[in-house]
Amino acid sequence: MTLADLAKGRDNNLTLMRLLAAIAVLVSHSFVLATGDPRTEPLRTWIGMTPGSIAVDVFFAVSGFLVTASLTKSRDVLDFVTARSLRIFPALLVMLAVTVLVVGPAVTTAPISTYFGVQTISYFVKCATLINGVTFQLPGVFGENPYRAAVNGSLWTMPWEVRSYGALLLVWCATAATGKFSSRTFLVTTYVVAISLYVWLQALHQKESSYVYIVSPLTMFAFGVVLWQLREWVQLGWRGFAASAALLFVTPLGSVHVFYAVYPFALTFAVMFLAFVPGGVVRRYNLMGDYSYGLYLYAFPIQQLLASAWTGIRPGQMILSSFVITMLCAALSWHLIEKRALAMRGRIVSRLRSIRIAR
């Protein structure tokens, strides 16, 4: 069946795939946050990647697919921007408030007057707006942990996620304004160029190069965009999945650069197959809720708290204990914040439209 046939409706495994990706990030970070040594993360010394970095790429591929779908189905730009904002910012702001107002004061080694100074205000504002990147440190917080570089290192992806949305919207609007090209043709051309750039970069650099490390998830987002636009022609079957899996597992045994070149194609196809083809009992997870975003937001600071309170914690202990605590926070975030915020979309859009008309 084609991807277009399978992607109709909401009965799929995309929510579960995002949850598994968030868990992979938690597992990957458990090693470095427990030991302080990034080299302890699985797969890093073999292919220069970790379960966490692969999971981030999964997030971006799924995001490119779903956000493009959201854009094509939105009534207008206001509807799209409101939907994206409600998905990102309410939960993010609550997590930042908990971090700055509860976690920070509880563990900081700095005087409280120093803690609630310019650096803390800057941390909150920069991480809350995502306009110009994020910052990672609060005064005296986790300064004696094995890994001291960040209070919440997972936030580095958030500005790039927002920029991806913005770039997609700009390309879409430019296409609509000129009227010279179909949106599908323009989007596919633009993002195929981006994917080609990624492949070229991988022929020259390893993924651990900082700018290639950023280009990788952006390429996955681009590939998700292309898959949505070409969904009527994309066939999802077991043979394609088997070929993708073989490429992902076999190519690292030869040339790492070849692996990096085929990686976005093979991984994205495999993710889409797993998201839409397997059915049955796995679909029941959709009844629970979407805990992936909350898990992603809260895992890192919770793991840092555990590392601070539990001297000598091992990676396995970190994985189990942080998973239980973070899942609880993620469930609360979904049911109390995220789900309610998303339900307000229609009212907010209507209100904003009425204000615009009144002017």
C-alpha cells in the first residue's frame, strides 16, 4: 500500500514511535550523566552516533512529515502558527518554571540572591523564546555533577525544530505568493537540495563535526517533508523495510561515510514503515496519550537531579530510576498542560481572527 493510503486518519504508531525515540534519548544520556564521559554512550565509538542522536533524527523525520501535513490542512497561516505554538510552548514554559523556581533553588550552591540574578533570568527568557538558541547553565546548579555542562542539554534541538517550522512556512508562503510553481514541486525541489547537501557533507566529514551534527536532523526533517509531498508514490512494504534495516546494520561494517550517506533515506523509510504498517495491540498505546514531549523535556534535569543526589549512580540505575520518575512527569504534563492547551486551538484562533477583523 502507498503511504497516502496508510496515513489517512490517526490510527497509526507515530505516537508510539515518538515515545520510543524519547526513551532512547533518556537511555543514551544516562551513560554520560552518570559517568561524565560522553565516550561511554552506546555506539559512539563505532559509528560516531548514539541512540540519542539517532532518536533525535527520528523526531525530526516524523516532525517533518506531520508538520507538513498540518500545514497543508490548516485554514491559513494563523491556524498553523497557533497549532505549532500550542504544541511547543505551554509544556516548555511549565518545565522551565519548575526548573528555575523549584529545582534550581533546591540544589544551587550559589547564594539565593546570586541565583535569582541576570544569568537565571537570561536562562528562562532565552530557553522560553527559542529565538536565538538556548543556554544551558544556571548559577551553582549541578556544578559538582559528573556532567557539569548543562542543566537540560536536550533543549539544544528546540530552536532548530522551530526554525524548521519557520523555513517550511516561508517556502510554502513564497510558493503561494508567486503562483509560478506548485507547492509540491517547490517544496520537493528545495528539500531534495537540502538532502543532497547532507550527502555531500557526509562525503567530507564525520557526523561528530558540529555543523554536520546539526545538518543531520534538519535533513531528516526535510526528508519527512518530501515523504508527505510524495506520499501517493511511496510504497511501504516488508521488502523495503528489510532493505532499509540491512543498510542501517551492514554499511557501518564497511565505510562509515557510506553509512552516513544512506542513513537518512534508510532510517526515515524504516520509521514510516513501523509507524504505519504494524497493527494490532501496538495501536492501543494511542489510548494513553502522547507522553513523548514531556519525557523529552523532563528526562535530562531529572537525571541530573539523580546524579546530584545519588553519588556513584551507574548507568543502569540511572536508566531505570529516571524512566519511572520522568514518565510520571510526562503523564502529568500531557494530561494537565499539553492536552488542554491543544484543545484551546479553535477558541484562540477564533479570538485572534475577531481581533484582526475588528482592527
